Amino acid sequence: MVAVVVCTLAVHAAAIRMMFAMARDNNLPFSRQLGKVDPVRRTPTVAAIVIGVMAVIPLLVNVMQPAIFTIMSSISIVLIYLSYLLVTVPLLRNRLLKKWPLADDGSEPGFSLGKWGLPVNILAVLWGGAMTVNLVWPRQEIYNSVPPFEWYLQWGGVLFVAAVAGGGALLYRLKIRHQTGVLAEHAAAVAAHPSSGSDLQATPAEEQMVESKAT
């Protein structure tokens, strides 16, 4: 019970931070509201409440549909693997196009796999793709193991992932890509100091954001 509570709080906090960060960069619907930092608590209160409500909804649906819990558990892992593929696939593409690794000019020392970079990258893509297919495959013993036996429950993993991916791509294509950018209340202001001419000064909104992250 303690482990479940601790893990739930950890995931809840991570989801809040992700929603707040995306809202701060104006990459979500209602970004201005979701990106607000409470002046007293110094935390993104709206994002925290929204994440909490979104987490409760599947539990309410699960009361009448026990299979929903299994579907959501599997889907959450599938989406994690998809997020990994969003990194490894573009990186592999850049490697094949000779755009990666970048030329080493000696300015920034960094980690490199050297000649093992391409094989490891290919293995990462193959592993991520295979695990995604394996987890999302509509097998009855995973997605439709308890009554009521409905076809949309068995295909719930495929349908949900397709809806999230398609809906997200459509939202980005039609709206988000035209508005992305740090919100004004979170943007850092560069103020030239009369004596030095190169002093950087953070706005109160930015200080609140830094404090909320520390919290």
C-alpha cells in the first residue's frame, strides 16, 4: 500500500511538471491557465488539479468496466515506449543521413559511443518497436479477459494509442505549431545594466517558476 501511494505521488508530480512545462511553452490547449503559478503556494495549482481529475476519470469508468484497468495499465507502458521511439527513430535517421554525430570542434566535450553508435541505435529502435507491438497486440487474455467481452475492449490498446497519436498530430498541425513559444509571463527579460552592459535579470514570473520547480 505504501509503495502504491509513493509511486502514485511520483507519477502525479511528474505529470504535473510535464503539463506545466508544455503549457509554459504554449504547447497545450488553455496553456495560459495551465501555466499559472500560484503567487502564495508557488506551485502550478491548476495543472495539479487537472492532472488529479484526469487520473480519477479512468477509476470511475473502471467501476462498471473492470477491463478498463488492464487496458490503461498496458497503454501507459506502450506510450512510454513510443516516447523512447520519438528519440531513437529521429536519431537513427540523422545517423543514416550523416547528420549525427555532430562535428567535434572541441568546444563542448561530450559522451560518444563511437563506432558502436549506429548498432546500438538500430538495436534501440528494433527493441522499442517490437515491445510496442507486443504490448499493444489485441490478445484476449490481456485486453478482454473479464466480462463484458466486447471487441472494442480487446482492441482498446490499438484504438487508444491511435486516437492519442492521431489527435496529437492533428492538434499540432492545425494549432500548436502556430502558437508555440514561451508565454510572456514566463519569459526571461534581458536588461542591460548601465555599468556593465551585460547583466541578466529574471522577471518575477520566472523567479516563481524556478521556485515552483524547486518545490
